[in-house]
Amino acid sequence: MTTPSATIQPPPLLAEIIESQRQRRRWFRGQFALVWVALVGALLAALWATDNIDTEWMVTWAPFIVGGAGTTILVCVISIVLATLLAIFGAIARMSSNAILFAISSLYVSLVRGTPLLVQIYFIFFALPQMGIRLDAVPAGILALSFNYGAYMTEIFRAGIQAVPGGQREAAQALGMPEALVMRRVVLPQAVRIVIPAIGNDFIAMIKDSALISTIAVQELLWRAQRAGTRDFKTLQALLIAAAVYWLLTIIFSYFQDRLEQRMARGDR
Amino acid sequence: MFNMRRLALLPAAALILAACQSGSGESPDASASADASANPTESGHGMADVPNVVCVGEATTYLDWLAGDLAISEADPIEEPSDAGNPDDLLALIKERGEIRVSTDPNYAPQSFVEPDGSFVGFDIDVATEIAERLGVDVKFETPDWDAITAGNWSERWDISVGSMTITEDRKEILSFTQPYYYTPAQLAASTASGVTGVEDLPFELPGGAEATTLPTDANCAEAIRAGREEFALWISSSTTVQGAIDEGVPIIAVGDPVFAEPLSVAIDKSGPPHDELLYEINNIIGEMHDDGTLTELSNEWYGLDLTEGTASSE
Amino acid sequence: MTGAEPPDHGVRPASATSGYQPESSLPSHIGEPIVKVEGIHKYFGDNHVLRGVDLEVRQREAVMVIGRSGSGKTTLLRCINFLEEPTVGAIEVDEVRVEADPLHARDRRHREQIRQIRLRAGMLFQEFNLFPHMDVLANCIEAPTRVLGHSREHAIERAEYYLEVVGLAEKRDEYPSRLSGGQKQRVAIARALSMEPKVLLFDEPTSALDPELIGEVLGVMEDLAHSGTTMIVVTHEMHFAQEAADRVVFMEDGVVIEQGPPEQVLNDPRHEETTHFLRRFLDR
């Protein structure tokens, strides 16, 4: 059983062109894969040739180190959600005509963007307890990442909200919707769609930045790699495993982000 | 067109080639350094090149020692608290919780390190577990960085440190110490490539004559030397860690006798809740563990020798 | 002038049809004044856009506002529901009266008054402004449920009814991106009607449409006008004005130059400016 459309044969010349184009694409993909394999292989070979790589050790310790990826992802997922919420409030406050809200959110953004993430992490873990706020390592790490990314994403959300056409707001107002409802039901949902690709980018960046919270003893990927490495004087191997996992995670999440972006592009715009 | 394609593959091939060459180029170096260490009399001419820098782990007493201001101290005498049964004492809180939280930085084999299943093992871990058992509570390990432990202000994140911490005058300002549960000798080590084999080869007077460079933890120094970094050839750590590195094949040798011995104790944060009773109780437990041979047994198990007597002090 | 899918004349919003008389003679079907524009001035910075406009619109009356671009007709319309805050003057819609008060525009009470006006005056835009993240039905029930507090069932029932009125009942589950421009504007009309306002304000509703799509929208509007929906329409469609208007208002330089029945204003204008405008219009 062939469907009617499948029986339609393209004319010979067209078929030839299609086939040649297909072949060229295959060639391109093949070369692409080959170059990657060759370069990564060369890199691994170079490392192996230093005579400093104990593969047996790596096999033994890989499960322990890779296990830290769970913590890394968990921390990042929670942090990106909190950062998004912070960013929404930050963006609304930054666009507000209320001087107090504007001042608070501007200070927030300026302070966070003007100081290193590592300093913020230390501050939350070591300084806050002296003011009576004692957070365990994981919550402190999540707070630091959320706080930091929230500030950067405030600007993203502000741009996103401003990118929603003014007519949308007017149409909602003309329907008698109060200001808060206009924001919540009409402007924000559209702004979120606009900024989702940027959130995805930030999530991927956060996966890598989250390595910094190893310094406050959150037992994520890098922490585990360091502890396993120093135990047997094999930090290099341990870091290789961690790096591979970070890389893999970013590849995976980039893939999903690309698909999401494509779907959004195809969507209702 | 096809040439272009082949060209694209060239860098990859070049990389592989380079890798192979660096691999084969490694062996002459290695044998050369092996020669140097095997033939100490010949090493004299290389000595002028030994940098005046010693690598140490961050926040360690070795750093103070190199700076010439290490003031090793003794634990203050601990007397039985008069108001026994104070419900606010850390001891009461721990008993009520049924769990004692012990800080350990599993970054220091063989005192404290991780196993592939994620559990913590080591001499300190065993000592802490034994203390908890004798207190009649469970033990839970917290894993802050070492400098967070020595800095005090624990914010009640954990109750005690069983982390081979040296009693120093500075630390006594912020932490309470029990009697030492063992003593480790501090040991200088040098890369075999440096040609340094004895104290007389050192390009400086110790202590105080050398500059220090810090890496996050002791073991990183050994690894940096193994990786071929040349900005420092000397390292100071505990003799047990140095021996561990030598056993792992790090190209270093111990230089001279241990330079000083460190009394290592359980510590409690002075900025935390009152802990007179806890300190007294743990101090007693350590005394018992000395007396009944538990500590000696553990020391033999983890270090292959008995480090529980203060006799290992300098010279 | 009717579109591809002329709506069924039998289906009419109850509120809009009440008192509807088939006679086209003005006095018989036109009721009491429901919109009053009193002495409105509007400045944009130094630009004096409206220079004292008075206008009364009666129940079931269709008023078309014409004039060249920049004459202030769109600003007038936007002032009626306070999308622009008038500088001076007052607006009254269905007995809700709001004085222009630009200095206190942010007062809670003032804003609530404005919202009351907006609930009574539905607005249609050049660019339709459907909510792209909601399907057609959701567009139509959003405000009725969340602003008027109608139950979902009731809101859906009304929305389906008005979608029927604009001839798009079968599109209820589509997203706006899948609709043509003409369909979008018809959905926008259904969305406005779903709030059951006292008056509809149209701001050049067909000027963003491709020529072949204009007819279907004007058809719906004409039906609404003939069935007694009170409306104020800013438009450049002269033929439509002639067919559907009870009254035509000609504006220039921020004032109303003349107004009257379409046959009079469009065919026999009394003012030179009107003649001038219409002639230029013909040239286009």
C-alpha cells in the first residue's frame, strides 16, 4: 500500500538534484562527525601520552564523581526557577514608577552585577550567619545562584516585557482589566515566551557556574572530583571526568534548548 | 573541493602526531630525573636553580611555620565544670538530638577522605565515630572547607572538629581544644628533579627564610610537582601525607628529619553555645582512648605506626 | 460591502437589539445620550492635538468620525476610554463621569472610575491586539471571567454567541496566529462584545487589513450598526460611513468642523474644509 502522494515521482533531473543535495549534506555531516571524533581523540591521546592518566582509577571513581551531577542539576533547576521569579519581580520593579521599588531593584541589579559570584557565595555562606541567618550549604548555594542569576535575568525580563507590543497592554486595559491583571495574564506570559531562549542560555551557563558552590562544600560534581582527586593525588583525572560531565550536560541541555527555540519560532508568532 | 576536505582533517592528524611525540619525549626526562635522585653527589650543580619557595596547603600551620610565627601551644587544662547538667550546654543539645555533627574536610588522606561509594573514611573519621559512640549518640559528618573550620564562627553548622587540628595560640583565641589525640611530624619534601636530598642542600635557612606559595590542599602541592611545575620544588606537609605521595609514585623525597611535631586535638567553636561539659566529656573520652589503646590501634591501622605519643616531636 | 461570511441577521446580542426599530429614520430608533464628550483638550507636550471637542452620542447611534490623519480623531477616541488622559474636559459614558485630571491620574479612585468607563466602552484597534498566547475562546472569556466575575460556563456561552455574531463560531479553538487579518478583527469584535459594553469604539479597524479582507469586517460592523449597537467609528471608509452611519462627524485640527446625517456631510457639506477633505480623498 502506497499513499497517493508517495507515488508521485519527481522528474529525473529534479531527482538527481535532490539526490546530490542529500549526498552533500551526508558528506558534511560525515566530515563534521569525523573532525570531532579526530580532535577529541587527539586530545585524549595527548593526555594519555603524558603517562599521567590512570584509566583504572578513573573507572573506579567515575560513578562517585558523576553522581555529583545529580546535585548539580538539582541545584541549577531550583535556582533557575527562583532566579526567574526574582527576575520577574525585579523587572516589574525596575519598570515601576514607584521610586522605592525602582531603587530597591536597581540596587539589587547593580550590587549583584558589580560583585563576583564567588564573593556572593562566600557572603551568603559565611557572612549571613553572623547576622543570624544560617543556611546549610545546598540552600546557601541555591540562594547565591538564584540571587546572582536573578539580577542578570532582571534585565532580560525587562527587555522581554518591553518587547511585548504596547497594543497588548492597551487592549487588556480597554477590556477593563486592572493593572496587575494586565501584567499577570497578558504581558508576562508573552514576555516569558520571548525570554525563554535566554533563560535556557542562562541555565546552561549556570550549570558551569554552579561549580563555584563546591567552595562552600556543596557536594556537586566539582567538589566530588576534587575530593576524589586529592585522595590519591589524581586531581587531573578527576577533573577530566568532571569536565566531561559538564560538557555532556551542556550538550544535552543545548540540544533541548535548540528544539524549544525552534518550536517557539514555529509557534504563534 | 576534495583538497579542502582533506585539509580540514590535517590539524587533527597533527594533534595526534604531537601527542605521540610528547609521549615518547617524556621517557628521557623521566629517566634523567631518576638518575639525578639516584646520584646525589652530582646534584650540586643544579642546586642554584632551586627556587626559594615552599608549597603548602591553605590554612595550615605549615604556612605559619614557614613565616616564622608558628606558636604551637598546649591545650589548656580542662577542669570539671561546676554547673554539671546545664541544659544549655552543647552536650545536652547533642544528647537531646541523639547525634553529634562533626566537621571533616575529606581532602586529607589518610585522616579523612572519600571512598568511591561516597562514604568518608580515615583516621579522623574513626576517631570521631568512636567519640560519638562513647557519648552514646550517632555521628553525622559535615564537610566544610578546612579554612572554614579553622576560622571559627561555625554558626552552629556543626558541633566539633575532629580534623587533626594543630593547637596554636591564634586558634585558641577562637576555638576550645581538648588534649591531643595524636601528634604528626611536619616533614619537608623536595622534588627528585631539584637535586635536593638533605637539609644542607636547601637554598635558605628554615624557618623564616623561605617564601610560601599556597594551593588549596596539601595534596595539590605533590600533584603540581608531579605535573612538572617548576616554580617550587619543595613541599611541607605531615610526614604521613608525604609518605602517601611517595607511595603513589609522586617523584619526591623526604628531606631531613621531621622539623616539628604538631599536637592534634578536637576543637569546639568558642562563639557557639556553652560547651564546658562537652569539652570535659570529650577530653575524658580521649584520655580513655589513649589509655585503652584504641588510638594506638587506629594509628597503626591508618599510618602504620603509633603517632599517639608526644615523643615524635622535633629531632 | 458584505464579507465572505455574512453573519446571520437572526443572531443578535440581546442588549444591543433591545428597542431596535427597523426604520432607518434617525429619531425613531435613537435613544438618550449615552456618551458625552465635554470640552476635551489634549496636549502632547506643546502639541495641542484636541482643541475643545464636544460630542454626544445617543443610544443605538452609529457615529463615524472622519478627517485627515493628524486631525485628532484617533486621539479623541482614545480619550473617551482614557487610553489617553485628556488634559482638560470631562467624559461621561453611561452615567459614569470622569473629569480630566492629569495631575491625579494615578489616584486609586480616579483609576477605578476610568476602569468603569472602559467596562462600558469596548475598543477595537487597527492592529486587532488579540492575545496571541490564548485561543479565540480564551481571548473572549478572559475579561468576562476575571473582570466581570462571570462563571466560566456563562462566559463561554456568551462568547460562543458573539463568535456566532461575527461568523467565526467554528474558529473558537484556533490561536490568533492561524487567523487572517479580517478574522482577527472579527474575533476582536466578538471579544469586545463579550464584555457587553454600552458602546463600541472602533479606531480605524480596517486600515491594517489587506483590501480583500476589509469587506468582511465592515460587513460585521454594518450589521452591528443596523441592529442598534451604539458605536463610534474612526474610519477612512467613506462608502461604509455612508451605508452604516447615523451621523458623520468631520474633524480637523483638533476640533469638530461639522456633523450631521451622512448624506448631508458626505454629499453636501456645509464647510469648505469638509469639501476640501472629501475632494482630496477622492483624488487618492
